[in-house]
Amino acid sequence: QVQLVESGGGSVQAGGSLTLSCAASGYYVSSYCMGWFRQAPGKEREFVAAIDSDTAGSTDYADSVKGRFTISKDNAKNTLYLQMRSLKPEDTAKYYCAAVPRPCMLGIGVPQYYTFWGQGTQVTVSS
């Protein structure tokens, strides 16, 4: 069965960096469209970034994180990553990785596109 386990969250000061990991089992990250979402208390789950299953690993980012966050995957480790730099207090949220067994297509920015989800990891950025 497919499982996603996030790690790497924590507390940092504004301007700091964190790298989140999402270890996948039950399938190969190279064959799925995968994404990162985040959800702050009282807010809806929002799209952060996605990476495609193609060889090029095409990526897409929310405007709010473009230039600061980088999504990547290591096929050998079957793991998805999210490198976060220049963190801001508004980045505070629980971060989730998600996967769907098809290429990334129109709709990757909505949670309903994805079939599998991890349990989330908390990121807190203080000013």
C-alpha cells in the first residue's frame, strides 16, 4: 500500500531555512505526480509546489513561494523534498506531501487532484 511520511519540520526564525522530506513506500516517486500543500489554523489547505513524473521532473510553484522554495525528488531514495529558504512568518503551517498515480496535469493546485497524503509536519516561523 502507498504510504507517505513527512519529516523535517520545526521552528525557525524569519529568514531561516528548512528542508522537508517525504519518504514514499508502496510505489515509485518517479512514476507519480507529487506535491506539497500547507494548511494554517483556520485556513484552507493551499498548494505550495508540485513535481511531475516525467524524466525532466517539471515543477510548478505557488506565487507566494516562487524563488524561495524548491521541490525535488531523489528516485534512488524514493523521497520527495521541499527546500525552504528566506522563510517568513506567513509560511507557518502544517505541510503535507501528496501523490497521484498519473502525470501532473491541469488541476495540480487543488487537493482533490491527489490520491495519497502524508500525515503532515509542522513548520513554525517566528518574527
